[in-house]
Amino acid sequence: MNRAPSPHRTPRRPLRRRVAAALAFCLTAAGLALATPARATPAPAPKAPAKAAALPIGDLRTAVHHFLFSPDTVEGANDWNCRPSAAHPYPVVLAHGTLADAGANWVALAPTLANEGYCVYALNYGMNALSAGRVGGLTDIGDSARQLAAFVDKVLAATGAPKADIVGHSQGGMMPHYYLKRLGGAAKVHTLVGLAPSNHGTTLDGLLTLGRQMNALGFVNNLLDTTGLTGLKQQEADSAFQKELWQDGDTVPGVRYVVIATRKDTVVTPYTNGFLHGPDVTNLTLQDQCPDDEVGHAGLFLDGPTLQNVVNVLGPNDPHFTPECRDYGPSL
């Protein structure tokens, strides 16, 4: 039996009509969305380039490891793709001391300077058959200076810089003078920094005087020549090499000179033999800045005030600079 539709019930719309209505609603909503200007979603702020992590500063343990296993490699040095910045226009060349090598001597200074934004380079020089690829600064200093000259030329060609700064320890602070004075290096060097340099030779705390008095020094020097250790003989105070090198004065025009010395030096004696005399020369004694610094000759490469002085000399060059008296090097 058919029932009549109740007057209180809304008639159901056919399914086709309901689908058509829903579709019309969606199209209308879409049209409104297109017609209404969309709010721009702000683009994420560009990220600043990630800052390179600071290179670790080596210590005595690092130096021993490098001496044995990586004498030619040290953190922060010899990136041949490095380009000097406007703030640091001169690449820095590091010259190790007698009986040392680049890998050991510069475990602290090379990464320190690299972290400051310098292009840093370190060479080995003065090696012979006795060196085992690790012990440098043994052979004739003139020959070592020629090795330095070739290395500086390579650095300047790679970086495009007009000049380089040189930092040398012990013989590495004295040997570059031969390059500057005898090999035309003055035109290619801006600043020479010597760390306890053997500039005017050493008495070896009186041993040379004793050797002369005993008429034994000639025998020792002949032995040094025979075994290819001429570089040791040439660093003796009043040696023929020393007299020839300094006969025309300590400095040459156009180069700035800085000497950093320690009163506790028992290798270059007297320690004032490292000092230079002439225009554009600065002689620093660490104990004038930090009286309780007991660092010795060999320990300068790890000495906090020494490293700070080098950074100042090559950078702001503040004449009133005083280092923080901490992180002293070994009393060796």
C-alpha cells in the first residue's frame, strides 16, 4: 500500500541532484579562492655560509707524532689553493730550526695563523743522508737559503701575492738573512720574524770558548764538515760564515724585522746575539712582557705569548701590544 508523503518530512532530493549541488559548491569555492589574492608565504631566510671549524692547535705530543710520522705535513699549512685576503695580503712562510722539521716545529703556529685567515706554508730544508727525512737544518746554510728562495717563489706564484712574510725558529730565523742579503730575497719579503734566531751565532753557553782554549774546536768543525753538518759549524759565534754574512750590516732596505727572544735561552747564547740593529727593527724579550715565562729556546714553538706576538706582528702590529701571560712553552 502506498503512503502519502508526510507534510512534516522534507522530500529527499534525488542522488543526482545532491552530487550536482556538491560539485557546484566545490567549483564555487575554487573560483573564490582563485579570485582572492593569495597571501605570499615568506621564503625562509637564507642561511649564512657555515663557518669552517677552527683547526686544532697542536701540543708537544702532537709535535712528537708529526716528527715521527708526518715530518712534511702540519695542520693549517700548504694549502696551494689558498688566496690571500685584503686583510692578510702576504702569505706566511715558516722555516723550522736546526734538528727539526716542518711537521713538528709548526704544530701550534701554523693552525693559529690559518685560523686567523692567513695563507700559511712550511718547508723542510737542510736535510742530508743522516736526516732520515726528519732532521733538518744540517747542511750548508747558503744551500738551505737557496731552497727557501725556490719555496718562496713557488708560494708567490701560487698565491699571486707580491711578497711573503717569513717566520723562522732558531736557524730558521737566521738562514733567511742569507736569502735577503745574498740571493735577492729582499724584494720578495715584507716581514721577517725570528723566534730566538741564531743571528749572530752562539757560544753554546761557553762550550765554544772552552773548545778553542783546548784547541779542539778545529777538530770538531772538520768532523762536522765531513759528516755533512756544516750548518752547525756556521752557527758558531765568530765563524767565517757569520763574519761574511754580517759584514755589511744587519738589515737591508724594504724589509721589516722582528726578533722574539727568551732570557732562558741556553742554545743561542748570549740570547741577545739574536737581536738585530738597524732601521725597522723590533727586538722583543718575552720576560719583559711576562716575567714568569720560563720558556726555553726550543719551547718557543709552543709558547702562548710567543704565538700571540707573532699574530700581532703580522696583523695589527700594535706597538703597545702585550700578550696574555698564559700557556707557556716548555723550558727546553
